Amino acid sequence: MVNTANAVEAKDATKNPLVALVDLGQSIWLDNITRDLVRGGELRRLIEEDGLRGMTSNPTIFQKAIASGSAYDDQIKELIGQGKDAPAIFEALAVTDIQDACDLFRPLYDRTDGLDGMVSIEVSPGAARDPEATLVEARRLWDAVDRPNVMIKVPGTAEGGAAIRQLLGEGLNINITLLFAIASHERVMQYYIEALEDRAARNQPIDRIASVASFFVSRVDTLVDTLLEEKIAAAADEAAKERLRALRGKAAIANAKLAYARFRELFDSERFAKLRARGAKVQRPLWASTGTKNKAYSDVLYVEELIGPDTVNTLPPATIEAFQDHGTVRRTVDQGLDEARATMAALKEIGIDYDAVTRQLEDEGVASFAKSYDELIAGVEEKREEQREEMQRAR
């Protein structure tokens, strides 16, 4: 179990910041995957030297990886020879990369008793609001990757709830993604605890089931700031405008900190203590969408403000480099809760409907992933045709 001591500062400020975060109970995962990264030695270096603890992927990431060069061409030709269509080719390419990454992370997974060393692969976005399709795809990907340290990434929509609980109850590691609202986070935490209780009641093991709740951050500020700008433009006087300006860039961190506070209440409870005694791990919040989108804000804002025990932050490469260069390592995720509550209250007071904000973000997230997946499949089809023509010319 991750050390949850109340230290506010990392033990050794001279450490690589990613390594120093481990002292405060946080793991950094890389939000990126390419075949060159996995097979060229860079991923191994990141794990062994920079303290990388896991990896996440999504259709957009794979789209860029497959389109970026020739690393996938040989396998695409092989799959063409097997008569595979574009979706089947993509899945085979993705599974191969995920397997290779899992193998590199396996020593860390074993050393941490299954806490870290996880690699996520996502069900197709078409399953986001279809529980039965989610079950079928998640089980297929789990069997295809066939590694104990794979996590199946499942959207945390209301419709997917039954599937999430079912999959956890079957013993799959699940990364529950697209969470924006504290209520949605609460729901998936309950699913996790209930699934472990079900397994414990059946005398099934619960010590190696891992789950994270991917709580999105920067996208919240992007939308809330847009709504604030509309109100600033309509405000009658400068004092009112200034009060509204003071709320910009505050909603995402406040929302995440309040979600973490609820996480602590649930997983520090007597109810979970019974599962912990049987080896269960907490379902860690995973801070997602943590690359800063607004250039007016610090490029490490969503890292520095959400550091603390039993958390994961999945970062794009540029944010990892920025944090290594000038990030400050100190415990922050449970600091300033009164300010967080005041921020959310102020947003409500000025007429920003936060429930509507999170509903919109979830809908946009599902649509965005679906679009990325469609573009990915179109890109794979283009690659497939290129390689087929090359194979025909070579005959």
C-alpha cells in the first residue's frame, strides 16, 4: 500500500521530480504510446531512470502513432495476408503494443504487488453507452492482451455502470474514464467497493484487482472559463468583471480536490477497512486531461495542485518534460478545501450550472473519442491500401 504519511514535502528535493512524487504517494503514468517508444528503449529508460509507473492510451494516441511512420507496416502486411479489415488490424496493432509495454512494466508491477506497472487499452467509443457491447469488448481485449497488468479502459457513463461493476466482479482491471462530476466519481467508487464485496463473499481473491477512476481536469476549466468570459462581457461594472475574472482557472482544481476528499472518506471508512484487511487496494483517482490548454496558466498547473497519497496523474510527454524541468513537488491535493468549496459556491451563485457543465463535457468527450476512433480506422484503412498496393507491386 502506498505510504499515506502526512508529509507535506518530498523527502529529497534533489531527486528527479517524478521519482520524488512517489514519496508523496503519487504515480505518474505516460499518456502516450508508440511502437518506437516501446521497442526503441525509451520506455525502459523512463521506467528505470525517471520513475514512470504506468501508461495510458486512446484512439487519438494510436492514430498519431500508426500514421507517423513505418513502424507498423510489417505487421499490417501480415494482417492483410490474413484477410483482416481495418478495425481488426487496428486492434491487433494496439494489442501488440500494449503487450510489449506490459512486459516492460511487469517487474514494477510485481515489485509493487500489482499497484503500478499498469498499461491501459480502451474499448471502442461505440460501446460508451451500450453495457452489453462494453462487456463483450472489454472481455475480448482482456483475453487478447493476456497480461495481468493490463487495464481495460471503460467510459464511466451512467449506462456503463452495470458493465463496470460486472467486469470488476469478474476480476478484470478497469480504468474508468471520462469522469467529470463528483457524483459520477462517487458512483464508480461504489461500483468498485460493491464488486470487491461480491468477490469476497464468494471467497474469490481481491488482492490483485486494480482500478483507477480517471477524473478529467483541464477540460473543466476550458468550458467554465468560456462561460465566465460571456458573463464578464455582459457585466455592468468593472468591480463585477473583476470578481468574475478571479474565478477563471479555478473550477477544475476545486472540483478535483473535492472529489479527492470524497475518495478519502469512502476508502478510509470501516466498510473498506474489511476489504483492505483481505488485501484490497483503493481505487485511485487518476487525474486525466492534465496538459494545460490555456497558455495563460502554468504548464504544470494540473500536476502541482493535485499531488498526494493514493493518486495517479497521467501526463502527455510535453507536460512530463515541463514538470521535470520546473515542477514543485509538495503535497497539495488535500490543501485548500475551504477555498475549493468557496469556488464552487461562487460559480453557482453567478449562475453557472455545474451539473450542466459536466453533462456537456461527458457528451463532448464521448463524441470526441468516437470521432478520433473513426479517423483512426480511416487512417488504418489508408495504410492498409498503401501496403496492399506495395505487396502487389512486389509480386
